[in-house]
Amino acid sequence: MLPERVDQTLDLANITDAIRAYITTITISKSGLPILNTLWDRIGKGSLRSVNYSWAEDWVRKMKQEEPLSSPQYSPLCRGIGALF
């Protein structure tokens, strides 16, 4: 979402609001919903207006440090990015 649209959309103040709107608008796969819920918990309180390219780079860098790509369960980095973007 473009930053100027955030100002026009009062019901989308933070990332949680955007995830909630996405979940209620789009059919989410069984594997996607838990990932969106995890993102909701981890980054949901962040201002939607602060989400930009620099924010995304920092977030990916942080996820790489916290969740190694060799995770035996799944790749939370790839799934998280795919679920959010």
C-alpha cells in the first residue's frame, strides 16, 4: 500500500489492521494463516506508514538472524515474506 493511501484509509493504522483486512478479503491457505498470525504477533503493532523498502530490508535481515534458513520445520523467512507481501 502506498504511504499516501494509508492516510486516506483510517481503518489501516498499523500492520495488524492490514493483515486483518487481508485475511477477511482474501481466501488464505491452511499453511498461510498460521504464518500471518505469527507476523501479526511479531510486527503487527508497527505503523503501516513506516513500512517501506528500508523497513523491509531491516525486517528480512532480522528474520535471517533469528530464524535460520536451514530450519527443519519450514522456512519462516520465505513464508513470512510471501505471506506479508
